[in-house]
Amino acid sequence: MTMRIRGVLMLVAGLAVMGLASCGHYSCGTGFGSSTCTSTGSPTLGGGGTTGNAATAFAFAVDTAGTIDGYTLNTTAGTFAATTSYTAPVVPTSNGGIGMVVAQEQYLYTGFGSVGELFGWSIDSTTGALTPISGDNPLSAPFLANFGLGVGESNMTTNPAGTLLFISDTTQSGIYVYTIGSGGVLALVTGSPFAVPFEPMNLSTDGMGNYLYAIDGDFTTHTGSEIAAYNIGTGTSLGTLTPVVGSPFVSAGGVNYSMWMVKGEPTGKYLIGTSGNSASYSGSDDDHLYVFSIAQSGANAGAITPVTGSPFLTEFSPFSIAVQSNTNGNLVYSFSFNDTATGFNGVEGYEITSTGTLSAVQNSPFTGVAEGSWGQFDQSGDFLFSHSSVLNESTSEVVTQLGAIDVGSGGALTQPVPTLTLATQGFWVVTDPQ
């Protein structure tokens, strides 16, 4: 039996997958395709989480059978499993989507290129049930069909306040912006789509929601070449994108802006990025994380420049990153797989200082927790979720798993509950109850 890691969501036919699979430090049943990986640690909670609530977090995932599946992390019971009495909404079949986001902890959006539609639901804060948002839902969005050549992890994103939804148009060199109004109703911002001087992929705002950054990415090599920056606007111009002075930022003079992914941190002062280079995708590793300072005022407000000491050395080549987004957050974690593609590396953790310097969290990298290629925090910042997909070449079955990792004191990681196996591969998101 041969297995191959899927580094990111391979949601489009014809995209390559990589190497021999590994379950990391987990015990997997025979055949793997029908098994789950269970943590070898104690099923008790560490420093994070809201232990008084039955539902600490909800997770939602596109099921290519034609539904949105719902899961509940229950820290009281110590379980991560399908949500009780959950009725899965119907979505297009044989399609993992082009992105999924949560806004204001109460609205869930996902887009499907095969039908050119954008779906929205409200999330019940107690049960995790999904109810279709009223109005024009699903919303016609023909441009979503332009995602047929590949997608990144962050083609859809929101501002921190959850009042705007951004979607990159990967072939028509534009960014669509929607306001999120009362009841979660979407409305296209006047002037949208806004032109970008390249075909944008992954998007991110700064931590304060003042600026939007777009990556000129190459899905085949999982790398990028430049970063475009936009002022998001305020008041009546909220959502109107205007280029930041100096944008796009292109590698020159020893400064590397060739990022695959950037993420803002809570203060709005810095962007953390990874070039995405890895031996299995682009042919070489880049064992570094990059930190850019964001100009806070003046004519070039929103412009980015490397902080002193950047790039910062990592043990492994970061494939993707997750940044703690709550107001007390100052942690970034990277996810990767080894050069021989025989397994995922341990999750690396770094603390972001007030000057933008990165320092490794004690005992990082963490190998006793769910390893994968893509991570995401819940809004509290107490839990880090790790996603992995593995292809069993003998059966052509893809096994996709999601692990809930507790973020304790100083950024230490432990896994309190067994890893969850998702029904199929597809986009996913996590959210706290309100």
C-alpha cells in the first residue's frame, strides 16, 4: 500500500500530489483510509479553551457528496465529533469549493466555481445549526468559475470586524469586495471588482483591518512573486480599494517580497509571511519566516518593509502559517512536510515581539500533536486546528483529517481530543460560539 501526502487542498482535477504519507506521532489502523489517527496523549484539557461551555468551537467542512458537514469540539466531554442533531445544508456535488470563511462568529460563507454561486448561512451559537441567510442566497457570482486552475488557502477572507468579504479573481486580475450587512446579507461594493496588476491568489488584511494584501501566486510551485497592498477605506468608502503608495512590492535590492502567504497580527503593525518554497513543490527549501513592518501613517501608510533581522530562521520550510488573531495573541505557527515527502513535520511555534522579531516557542517543533499542511485558529486563540489530506494510491481514497490542538501557556501545544476524520476533502473553517 502506497500513500501520498496532499500538501494543500487539491480540489481541482489534474493537480499533482506528493510523497509517501505519514501519520506523525499517531497510531493509525490498518488500511489508514478507513481509520482515524488518535493522539497518544492524555484526553484532558490544557491551558486553553472555555471549559464551561459544551461547545468550545464549531467546525464546518465542504463535503463533496453535496453538503456542508458540521462538527463540535466539546471540551467538557473531551470530544471532537459530528454535531448532534445537525441537518447538513445542500451544496453542489463533486466540488470542494473555492474558499470558506466565518464573519462575526455568526455567518458562514463558501463559494462554488462549478455553479458560480456564493452561499451564506447564519450559525446558531448554541447548537451549531446552519440557517440560510435571507435575500439573494445563493448569490450569483459567475467570476467564481475562474478558480478552475487551482486555489490557495486564502482566496476568500474577511476583515477582522467581519463587515467585509474579499474574494480574489485568479484569472481576471481583480478582487471582489462585498459588505456584510444586517443578518449577514452580502452586497457588492460599488466599483468592485477592483483591478490588481497581476492575477491575485491568497489574501490577508492587517490585524486592524486597514489594509488588504494580495499575493501574486503560482499554485503549481506554491510560491509567489510580489505583494499588492490596498487601503480598505472607512465610512461611506468602506470596502473601496485604493492602491498603497509603492504597491505592488516586488523583490529588489536584497529585499524579498516573494511570498506565497502573508498574515496580519493583532496590533496591525506587522505581516508575517512564508515564501512557500519546499523541495517537493518548488525544488528547494526556504527555512525562514519573513516579517514586514506596516507603515502606520504618512503618504505611504500601508506600505511594507522588512523588520530588522528578517527573515528568521526556522527548522523546517514553512508550507503555510497560522497567526493568532485575538487581541492578546502574539503567536505564529508553521506547518510543513519533509523533503522526502514521507511525512509531515512537527508544528513550529514562534512568538512575535513588539518589534516584530520572531523567537521560537519552548519545545518547538511540537511532534505530539496533529501534524498537517494547513492550520487555523479559532477566534479566541485558544485552539489551533491542523488539517491534513493523504491519498492511498492503492485504493485511490483520500483521507482528510482535522485535529484540535490546545494552545497553552507560552505557546505550548497539546492535543486534548482525538483527531477527527472528515467525510471528504474540501474547504473548512472553525469558529467559536458567540
